[in-house]
Amino acid sequence: MKLVTAIIKPFKLDEVKQALEAYGITGMTVSESSGYGRQRGHSEVYRGAEYKVDFVPKVRVEVVVDDVDAGDVAMVILKAAQTGRIGDGKIWTVPVEDVIRVRTGERGLDAL
Amino acid sequence: MKIDSGDTAWVLASAALVLLMTPGVALFYGGMVRAKSVLNMMMMSFGAMATISVTWVLWGYSEAFGESWHGLVGNPFQHFGLSNLLSDKSVFGTIPALAFVAFQAVFAIITVALISGAIADRAKYSTWLIFTVIWATIVYFPVANWVFAFDGFAATKGGWIANSLKTIDFAGGTAVHINAGAAGLVLALILGKRIGFAKDPMRPHNMTLVMLGAALLWFGWFGFNAGSALGANNTAAVTWVNTMAATGAACLGWLATERIRNGHGTSLGAASGIVAGLVAITPACSAVTPIGAVAIGILAGVLCALAVSLKFRFGYDDSLDVVGVHLVGGLVGTIAIGFLASASAPAGVDGLFYGGGLDQLWRQAVGAGAVLTYSFVVTGLIGLALHKTLGFRIERDAEVQGIDLEEHAESSYDLGSLGGGGLSHAGAAAFGAPTNNSAPTNSSTPAATPNRQGATS
């Protein structure tokens, strides 16, 4: 199994969720996060004093999938989240050793 | 004199409006600080409401409006505790003496509360409370005597600025705003900069609180200015309209300045412009026409928007711009009277632009300068004395962690569900019961239960 993690622009969350559902993904975990990449931050001005805000609000989407689906899922997210402008985010995939469904104790693919 | 019920109703209602301004200041300042110090910021205003309420009825009123000693300070013992003013024979003008006492009390409260913005995030709370009492006693009450105590109103002899110098200060450009601004400046210098000043981002943690605070200030300020007419009359109506006009103009002036300088008009700029306009029209609202009020508003909006950047140039941490808004705004309004006063307004004096020459202008300048100097010097002495003895600033680590936790043992926002560690001593602290890590509890220790039962049965 693989864990696909995507850091995306917050306003793209709905499109990504719909695209993943259309692909057949049945669950995901979403959290609010902050960070920066090449985009760096932005500046805000309060009473004439300019502040550099480095950590930009983002949404982190996490999906655990079967090995064979991992590449497709990453592409599904990519298509839905891409605007082509700076700050679109990142997607990475890492191997997952085991998954257990807490309610039943099922393991592995059965737990997804 | 006979009590007029309309006048009395208006003054009592105005007093309540002005009291609401201090929670307004608490929200205005509270939203501007970081989330780790919002409670302390608000508590500084609420603390001033508590200390000055008590101080005022004991000796404050008497010191401000008792029989004046050479126009400098009222006799603090004459009306100590106010018990000799309670009869319905005690009438000032057309209102009961205590209506005037109430109205002036809330001015004292807000003046003290305004200072707190200059020393946000870092002042020891106990020292702040002591400061409020000493400062009111040595600075505000005498200055209120100078500016607000007219001969023959509450006492035969009033203060020197009102009666001899004849500076026009209708509702407190000098006594309230220049006074608080100068005090804020010198306290900011004594306490020093916040850790990370001009390096770390110190953005407002909640702009909606700031906007709400500005709205309450604007609302309450109609009591502050129009209530200062001390009657439900034409002067109240004129000052009401001038207050509205100047405030709107100052909001636009600040937004325009930001738009030109930084590219955006901000909500903090709008809220700040509103307060700057209110401050500037405070002394002038009885002396100018509505057109004059708009001019004062624009001037205050632009100049205060520029003035708030001075702290970075000169390196003093007036955290929430008490100097930039209240000192500068107060000066703008007080001095502008010398130029823009019109005899067609209730004060009946012409300024330079209306053919009155320089006479009123120098009176305005001297009055403003006197209050500024007195406040700066005496606040400096009080601040230094407290700083050297009790300490006016919290420890470095406590400031970094956040003053709310250090001074009040509270957190402002509990938005998540992960913070809880369980209730350790339900009600025990309130009844003085030993805690887990002190001596073992014995059965005779006063516990919460018997008292609770008594209360609910």
C-alpha cells in the first residue's frame, strides 16, 4: 500500500475531493496546514508596517491506496489541484507497511 | 437652579454611552495584540474601570471638581466619598450633582485605559493596577481640574486652563487624549521594547475584534462629545453632527493615505482612522462648523496614519500607537481650533481662518503644551518609581510564552479539544482546600459540598 500526501491550495479542496470520489477513493484525511516552498510567503501591511508572512495556509490531503492505484491517484489530485500558478503545492507518495481498521481489526487492503 | 429632566436624562444616558467606550477600547486593543496576550490587554482596560470607579467616588471627583487651589487642583477632601452631594438641592446647571459626577467618572476611566495600548504584552498586572490609581491621582484629576472645571459650575473656583487661559477643549482633546498619549509615550520608553519588536511579525490576531471595538468607540463617543454639552440642547446636536462628520472624513483620510503609500486601504486603517477622527474632533466639536469638522477629520486621518510609523524610525515601542493616534490626534484637534473655529458654532469664537487672528491659536497651543509637558514629566516620575521598586515589566520567558498565562493563568481561545487534562480541584481553590501536592487532606478541611448545598437549597 502507499500513502499519497498532497499539499494543495485550500480553495482546491472541493475539486480534489470530487475527483478522488469519481476515481473510486472511499476515504481521505484532510488537515489544515501552513508552509512555504518556492512561493515563499506574502506580505501584509498593518498601520504602515509591512510584515512578511512566510507560512501560507494550505490543506493537506492524505489517502492510503493499493500500490497499483498510487500513480493514478497522484495524477487525479494533480489534475484537480493544478492552477498553473505559483503556490499550487506538492504531492508525494510513500510506502505503508500496514493498515488496521480500528472497528473490526481488519488488516491491509481489507482495511482501506 | 432647577433640575431639568431632559438634560438629566441625556447626561445620564451619555455617561452610560461613555462607559461602554472602555470595553470598546479593550476590544480595539485586544484584537490588535497577539493571541497570547489578548486577555491581559483587555484586563488592563477592565482593571482601570474597577480602580477608577472606586478612586473617583473616594477622592477623584473632589480633586477634579472641588474648590480649586490656585486653579491647579481641587480640594480632595471637600467631597471625599461624595456624601455631601446626594441631596436634591445639589444641582449643577440644570442637572443633579451626581449626574455630573457620573459623567465625569467615565472620562477618568477611559483616559487611564487608553494608556495601556502603549505597553501591551509586557506590563506586570499588579503594577499596572497600582499605576492607574497613582496616575489618576497625580496626573488625571488635577489636569481635569485645569481643563474641565469652570468657575461657578461645580465649585466657585475652577481650573486655570478653562478659566484664565480660556483654551477651548470641549470634551477632552488635552485632558484625555494628549494626556493619555504623552503618558503612553513615556511608559513605552520606561518599559522598553517588546522582545522581537520591529523584527518578529506582531500582526493583530483578530481584526474583527478591532472593528467591533472601533464601532463601540464611535457609538459611545456620541455620549463623550454630545454629552459634554451637559444638556439636551442645541450644543449637543451640533457636536453630535460634527463628531459624525469628522470621523467619517478621518476614516477616508487614513484609507487614502494607506492606498497611496502601501497600495491597499486596510480594515485596521479604517478602524484607526475612525478613532483618530473621534480624538481630533473631541476638543473642537463645539467650536467648528460641520465643514470645519470634515477638514479636521481629513487632517487627523492623514497625519495620524503618517505618525504611526514614527515609532519604527525613533525606536520606541508604543505598541498600539497611543502616541500616533491619541497624542497626535489630540494635538491636531486642539491646535486646529485656533485656525478653524467659527463664531457661528456654539463656542462662539473665530479662529485665524475666520478672521479671529492669532488670539485663540496661542491659547490652544499653550493649553496643549502645558498638558503634554505635565503628563510627560509626572508620568515619567511615577513610571520610573514603580519600575525601580515593584517592577513594571514581566520576565523575559513569561513574555515569550505569553502574558495571559503568566499574569492571569488563562488562555484566551480554546478552539481545539486536545488541551484538557481533567479538572484537578473542583472548587477547591475557591474554598482554600489544600491541593494534591501540599499537606494530606483531612476530613475537617472546608470542602465545597456544604456551601454548595446551602446555596442551592
